[in-house]
Amino acid sequence: MKPFYITTPIYYVNGRPHIGHAYTTFAADTLARYWRQRGHEVVFLCGTDENSQKNVEAAHKEGERDIQKFVDRMSAVWQETWDSLGISHDVFVRTTSPEHKKAVTALAAKVWEAGDIYKGVYEGLYCVGCEAFLTDSDLENGLCSIHRLPPKPIKEENYFFRLSKYRGRLLDHIEAHPKFIQPESRRNELTHYIANAMADISITRQSAEWGIPLPQDSSQAIYVWFDALINYLTGVGYGSDEKRFKKTWPADLHLVGKDIIKFHCALWPAMLISVGLPLPERVFAHGYFTVNGQKMGKSAGNDIDPTALAKEWGIDALRYFLLREIPFGEDGDFSLERFKERYEGDLANGLGNFAARVLAMTEKYLDGRVPEVVSAPVEDLWTAFNDAVEKLAFDEALRLIWLRIGECDRLINTEEPWVLAKTDKTRLERVLYILLENLRQVSLMLWPIMPETSEQILARLGVLAIEKSEPLSERRVWGGLKPGTKVKKGDILFPKKS
Ligand code: MSP
């Protein structure tokens, strides 16, 4: 069976990862875990985009003359960050690796043979921040609308890719495959762009001191986006391991921010059609978030380090917050204040308190033993939960879980197990079983989003960790918690900070 192949963008190494990069990466990690938990083989790709002018400028700024040395050092920072945040990627691509460079050269040669590359003169405005030529609609008062910097006027002889040749085929593909670009607002944006504005694109830069040379004219370096997109192929064996490549490609999902959707849904599919490769199944663009209402960035000095936050509050709390707070696909805002509110309200007083109460009562009234199974008194949540995750509505998926936690809290308050312990042992056992089994169900559901917390609760419930157990299809059935199992309360899951 073909593995589920999911990718994040490969990030530039001109700076360290900030919370915006962690956002995309956490979302991709959640989906990778979601499919693994459901028994699918998964290939989850991350990486670094290294042949960029931005990286060269960053190296120079640090007084580093050896660009390769600089990108080596910075790529390691990104890899370490993802490792320390528990990201479960299977592949980490680097675009300065010999395999990637070789495959990019080979692919460019194929595009050339297809007659899709020609020489022309480019005259226009280039924004190094975007690594892109800007059009009027990208400008505000003469400045790049994203980077708020004046673009550089450039006139040079370049090689162009016949992007416009693919207009019809791209539009047909988008129409025939409604899932190809999501959410729908982005799909409409792209359809409009492809139909009305998309033009041939310069895919080389003259006299670039850094980058992969164009095989047919080594005085020119291949444009960083043309090179970077190919990472999705080279990361799974294109040009080096055909068997692996055939098994894995096409990607099931490219996750990207809305800033780079055009590259992924116009240039990229056109390149693939040009060389006769199948197109990715789905590209999903999430929104951008601000920090305390301000655009986040190094120059603004407000970019937030995800590792520091995770160290203070826990990785799972950060994952929870980002995926719960901002509806995936929409813009949002990050503030520490809001983070603390959700930490206290949803995690410490919500999930954490629910788990602690149920486990403590079982210890206290039933000697820590799971009572007899009670048949399902509540509606199965799995279908709605799975639907939400599969449409990448993470906020909705989490809301469903927290509704269930709320119902369980109400059950505790109305049944008052501390009273039942004295008056009605049979009823007490029934109530506690329902609560314990709900806790197990909720933990299984939460695993892709909050893996560590999920594992901790499952361990306290005396059941196996996710990766060591039977398939989820069996585990998720109501009644899986076996009578007699010993449970323990354990430490506080989300300690309050003040
Ligand atoms: N190197 C290119 C991608 C090449 S993929 C073939 C690139 N790199 S980047 O380092 O600039 O990363 C951009 C991505 O970072 C966005 O698409 C998004 O995934 C993430 N984000 C950066 N800032 C963000 C926010 N403020 N909010 C949400 N996501 C953000 O573009």
C-alpha cells in the first residue's frame, strides 16, 4: 500500500525557527501521527531551503564568508529544534545535499527537453524577503506588502519557464479535483490568479554566487523556488532511489502557509506536468497569525521562540493552544495572555483536573481497580472526531473532546461519587467505569495532538502505550478498559503557574 506522504514547507535558514514555523510543523506532525495511529505507513517530510539569497545575506551579516558552513550550522539548528519539540518526521531534506542538487539538475534538463525553458530578459522588482519578483498587487506604497521593504529593480537576461502554457491544464485539474487546493477561499484565489494573472516565470538568476547552476548555462543559477519545490521529490528518492520514489509519490498533502500557496498550486504542478509526474493530491494553506496583534518578525523583535515556550509550559500545551485557538485555514493571533487562559481553563482545570479526579476517586473508593464494564451509555465520538481531523479542522476536533470532558464533569457533579461511596456501591462502580472509559477514549483520541499527555494518561489507566498496542480500530471500541486493571493518580498533568 502507498504510504501517506505529508510535507511541511522547507524553511529558510536565515534565522531560527519561530512559532509560525512550529505551527505548520505541529499540524503536519499531528496528521502524521493520526495516520500512523490508524495503521497506515506514513512518510513525513521536513527540511531546510538552503540555496537562497536570503541565507547568503544572513551569513554575510554574521560575518561568515563560507556560506556552506553557515547553512550547515543553521540547518542543524532547525533539526535540533524539531527534535527537541518531539516532531516525528521520517525525512529531513537539505537542498545543498549532493543528491538533491543532482536531481534538480536532472529535472531541469527534462523541463528543458520538453521545450519549456527559453531565454529572455527580465525587468522588474525583486524582493529578497519573498525570493520572488513582485507585481503591482504585491506592492503597497512602493514597498513589498509582506516585508515592508523596497524591492530591488532588476534587469537581466534569464531563463524563463513557460508557465502560461499550463494555464488550461491547471484550471482543468483544479476543477476536476476539488480537494487539490484547500480551503475553498484559496482555491478561488488561485483559480483567479491562474486564469488572469499567471505569466511565464524567470527560473534562473544571473551571476548568483550561491545556488545550483543551470546545466545548459552554468553562468546562471536555478531560481531558489524552482529548486526548493523539487525537495518533495528528492526527499523520497527521486533521482537516487526510484523504487522508494515510485512507492511514495505523489504527496497526499502539502501543508503550507497562505503566503506560499501560489508556488505550490501554480508553478509546482506545472513543473510536474512538464516532466510527466503525477500531481500532489492536496495542498492545504493555513492562515497567518500575528503576535499581540502585530505582524511577527525578526525586525519587529517579536518573534517567539517555540522551544522556550515549550520548556516553560510543555510541548503538548503549545500544540494544544496553537491548534485549538486558530481555526486552521484562517488568520489568528498569538498572545501569552490567551495562552495562559487556555492553559489554566482547558488544560489545568479541564483535562488535567478531570483525569486527576477520576483516577483519585478510583484509588480512594475502589482500591485503584477498574470495576465491571458498563455498556456504552454515550454516543460514539469517533466518527465526528475523525471527520474533523481529516478536514484539518483541529479546533473542531478538540472542541468535541472538550465537550465530552464537560459532560463527564457534569456526571461527577450530579452523581456525587463521594456520596455513592457510602450509599450505593453498585451505582458508584457504574459511574466510575463510565468515567474511566471516557478518559481512555479521550486519551486515545488526543494522541496525535498531545502525544505525551495521552501516553501519560494511558499509563495511569494501566493500558498499553499507543505504538505497542493493537490497532486503533479495536482499541477504540467502548469497553476496552478491562475490569481489575490497576490505575494510579500520578502527578498533576498541567501544574498551575501562579
Ligand atoms: N523556503 C520557503 C518554502 C519552500 S517550500 C518548497 C519558505 N520558507 S519560510 O522559512 O519563509 O517559511 C514560510 C512558512 O512558515 C509559511 O508558509 C508558514 O508555513 C510558516 N509561517 C511563517 N510565519 C508564520 C506566521 N506568522 N503564521 C503562520 N505561519 C507562518 O517560504
